[in-house]
Amino acid sequence: MIGIVRMKVIAEPSLKSMKILVIGAHPDDMEIACGGSLAKLCDAGHTIWGLVLSNGEMGGNSPSRLREAKKSAEFLGLSKLEIRDFPDTRLDHFILEITKQIEIIVDELKPDVVFTHSMHDLHQDHRSVHRATLRACRNLSTILCYESPSTTQSFQPNVFIDIEPYIDIKIESIREHEDQNKKRYVQPEQVYGNAIFRGAQAKLKQAEGFEAIRISLPIYLCP
């Protein structure tokens, strides 16, 4: 497949450049959950690091998923992507070790904002990463939890980011994960539908929604 070169879209430089850490259990979690927001935040001048805790070997071909994760992160504009090899579907057995790995990144980056999984999620790996993140980021002031295909009806976003100019970029970032492209929840109509639904909640056309564990204001995420 010919690589797609992404051009910056709409986001103007932010008033304050921030350092952002986004954490996912599996190689495509970040793109599915908040790929539009990540692209917009990169364009606004924020530094974004990604941390993926497993190779996703139970859900596909591990070497392919690693390559595709790196391509997608570069496409979105992330400054850095780190991937750990904790066992897929068994992250609940390694919460202490995962917490330590997150702490290492936090100590190096000193992020202003952290994005991670929600506790309202049926996938045990997602819940485990949520728990580890809260422990590792206990001294940070802004933590936002994102939505995944396995979040439950208890997921109630109270922070929204307008991604209308970035919805197609989000879809392209998901398509970079070719190993996963046959799954129903990554199909463009599903991605569009969820963005429209969350947008309607926020009185926007298309949005991504987040649960705020805590949030320090003002934060200059997007202009």
C-alpha cells in the first residue's frame, strides 16, 4: 500500500505548548479512541508521546501490529512511541510492573495531560491500564479517559474535542493498522457514526468524548 502523507489541517498554534502522554493497552487503541484529537493536538504544537503496553498478539499478527503502530504514530504526528511486551489479555497480572513502566515515562516526559483507558470498559486489559495509569500519574493534575469499542453504557464523557476537520485523518490512522482492518468496529461508517453521536452531545458536528478523572484549568489543548 502506498503511504499516505498527512498535511496539517486546521488547528492553529496553541497559546501554550504542552506535553501529552497517551497510553493504550494494544497497538490500535489510541487511534480508535482519540486519533482525531491526537492529530489536532499535534498540529496545534503540543508534544505527544505514546505508550503501548502489549504487542496485541492475541488479536492479530504481532510483528505486523508493531510495524503498523509505528507507521500510524508517525502519520498522526506523535513525537515518540514506546511499545512494551506485556502479555496480551493478561495485563491484569502485571499491574505493578505496568505502573512502573508508566512512571518511567512520566518521570522523563513530565506530561501536562494524560490520556488513558476508562474504568468503564469490558476489556480486562483496558481496565488494568486504567488502574496502572491512575497509580503512576497520582501526582499529575489532568487525566482524561477515552472511549473504546468495549466501553460500557456507564462511560459518560464530560470533556469533548472537536474533530470535524480531522475525522478523515483519524480513519486513515486506523487504516494503517491493516492487520485489524476486517474488524467491524474499525470500519469508516462506525468511526463516523460515533464521532457524530459524541458531536451531538457537545453541540458539535463531530467530536471525541473523554471522562475527566481530574482536570486543571485553564488547559490550552486546542485553540
